[in-house]
Amino acid sequence: MEYVIEMLNITKDFPGIRANDNVTLQLKKGEIHALLGENGAGKSTLMSILFGLYQANSGVIKVRGEKVEINSPNDANALHIGMVHQHFKLVHNFTIAENIVLGKEDTKHGFLKMDEAIDKIQKLSDQFKFNINPNNIISDITVGMQQRVEILKMLYRDAEIMIFDEPTAVLTPQEIEELMSIMKELVKEGKSIILITHKLKEIKAVADRCSVLRKGKYIGTVDVKTTSVEQMAEMMVGRKVLFNVKKDDIEIGNGVLKVQNLDIHSKEGKHVIKDVSFDVKAGEILCVAGIEGNGQTQLVEAITGLNPHYSGKIFIHDKEITHSSIRNRTLSGIGHIPEDRHKHGLILEYSLAENMILQSYFDEEFQTHGFLKFDAISNHTNDLINRFDIRSGRGEKTIVRSMSGGNQQKAIVAREFDRNPDLMIAVQPTRGLDVGAIEYIHNQLVKLRDQNKAILLVSLELDEVMSVSDRIVVMYEGELVADVDPKKVTENELGLYMSGSKRGDMK
């Protein structure tokens, strides 16, 4: 059997943690090979070793049967290995073409020669139907398009082996479908792909084989066609996983959040929220569904106080908070799991313990006369680490930047749930999480609702919208276009509301 990549008995240690423990992975030519595992299972570390970002402590890498040393991404590129990272590596004020040639520029007398490069990029874009204009600036294009730029970057460097690290974490359902067909097209052209993911549905849709890692160890490789989603989930988590959210019928209480005639214009003068009114009651999970970019972000920024520039009124328990500061909103009973965990959820250079008290460091529990009580902060963080299964190399002292994306998300969830808010605003709370963590967070949301709290869930994942919410409002181009019962609406109908093809009655 000819393998294009063989990673044999790879072991990698970081301070306090063994990220890969004697792992073997073999990639056949022309296959899509999924690498499946929970957050922090060691998937990205293994691929970073293959791409030359890390070096293994022990083990052997063979490319096309030859033993190789990969000490940097340049070595990987020379072996025709390319990688699309989970957080894209693009310069936002450069054009698409400038980003693609970066590090492989053609110059004449010290000046950039871009004509041939632009020509090659345009040809590749046309060949794979990417629909890209090489002269567009990165900051002006969608996330889905940015990902295509990353793929073009690999194609431009003649990559034959392509690594995709969680490629769908930031895409809309439509963009995910487009990416799947791009991957199938790449394989037809003779490329071989390793797909790091924890979305079982996507593995079923595109992968030929799937290797599973759990807590840094290799569990096994299966044939995707003959293996059920439930079997793969059990290999990944080590136990059976419930895919349906269990919840009792609700007992609706009094109104907790009330939004009246909310209107927002962007800095550019675009009307992004148009006269939106709704309420969320105690004991219900209200989901705002919609395709990304239809005003959900601006709606949440207004309610949480991240953007105070709006007209309309906002109430918590009938008390108006329209002009309150962010801290006063937090203290009035709002919890917030933000959309962008790096920008609004965490301070990446701080330790886990410091991040856990961002909204409560001024409480008497954690300070006396302005001096922090480090023992109390430490005990509090360790309690949350245990309760929410936050995995990190050095416990409370871990710098948050070094944690895996899923564990960063768990840290935010732990902090916000622990504050026991009356209204939890959860924006994409399971983005980038594996099935075990998703199941856990969904159960936490339901538990909060059963304690008669109100939950405003903003999600792009149709499965999540349908299974977790008690009521769904659909947002399209800044307006609420439907108010529906998840028990009575089909996914197809919801999709029509989300794409603006259908409007419903607002109750």
C-alpha cells in the first residue's frame, strides 16, 4: 500500500502535558482522511508537527516513502505540504494576490512583479470556481472567501498534501456545502487531504477514512462508509453520546428581557437593525436564528452594551438599562458568551485564573481594599476547572492563549454560568466544540432554563436551533421575519425564513 504521508509513533510533550502519545497516522494518495477528536485531543499539535511548526520528541515522518525532517513550514512547502489554519494567517490590509505570494514573491530590481502571479491566481480561481478577484482587499471579503484565499495560497505553492484545521468552524451552512464540493474537486485533481474536525456530519459527507485521537492517544482508524456517527462519537469521547437534547416541557415565568423598537445604523450609515421588538421570559430558551451577517451581532452588542449607539429601549425585569454601562448591565443579571471569544471573551495574555474573575474581581470575595485575594481566586478557578472539565497544561496558571479553542470556550462558559445570571445571552456557544462538549453546554443551558432563568441563544447551526430552543425568531436583513415553535416548524421552512424567501407572522 502506497502512503503519501506516514507519521509513525509520534510523541510530543509540552510543559505539564503530553499532547501526542505514540500516535501513528497514514494518509493514502487521493483520499480525504478525517482526524477526529475532542478539543485538546492533540489533533492540531499532530498536524503542526507535520507542517513544521513543532518538532516531535520522538517518532518518524515519511513523505512518499522517504524519511524526512520537517523543521519549518518552508520545509513542508518544499515537500508540497500545505495547511489552512483554524485562525487564518492573512494580512487584512493586503490584497488577495499580495497575501497569496507572501514569502514567495517575484521581484525585479527590488520591485514586486505581480502580473504573472495575478494571472496564475486567476487561473486557479477559475479552475476551482472560487469566484475570487485577486485585487480585492482581505478586510473587504467574507470569512468564507478568506478561507478560499488560504486554499489558493496552498495551490499557488503546488501543494499536493493539504491539511485543513477545523475549516468549517466559522462558515455558514451554505459555505460549508461549497467547501465540501471544493475538497472533493481537489481530490479529483490528485490531491490528498487531512481534515481535522469534530463534526461527524461533515466526516460522513466527505471523508473516506477517519482516525480518532483521545487525550493524545491514537484510538483507531475506521472506514467512514461502514461506521455510524454514534460509533465514531463513542471512539472520540470514550462513552455513548446523546445527540438529542433532553428537556422537559417549560413553565414560562415573567418577562426578563424586553427589547422595544430597537434601531441601529452602522458607521457607514447602513440600516442594520430595523425596529426590532421582542421579549424573553423566565424559563424559556429563545433562539435568534439567521445566516451570519443579518444583524444578530449588532443586536447582541446593543443588549450587552458593547455598542451604545442605538435608538429604542431595553429593559431587564422592567428596569430600563438602555443607557447603562456594561458593568451595570452585567450586575443587573446579564451573562454573555460572546461570538468572538478572543476579542470579547478573554484576555489571551492573562492566566486562566485572571480570566475567571474579569467581571467579579471587585467583589469582596476576591479583594480587600483594592488588594486581590490570590488564594480565593485560585480556589475559585480550581473549582470551575473541575466542574466544567477545562483542560490546560498548567491549571489555573495556564496562559489562556496556549489553550485549545474548545477549552477557551469552556472557560468562558464556566465563568458566565457560575455568575448565575437571570438572562444568559449565548452567541454561538458551541462554535468549534466537539460532540461531548456540545452535549455538556446544551445540558447546562437547559439546566439554567429549568432554574427559571431566561436564555437568548444566537446560533447558525440549524441542528442546535431546532433541538435546544423553546421558541425561535428568525432574523433577516436586520428585521425579525418569523416567530415559530421548533416543534411545529421544519428545517426546510426555517431555511426559507433565514434566506428571506418567506416571511411569517410575528406574534
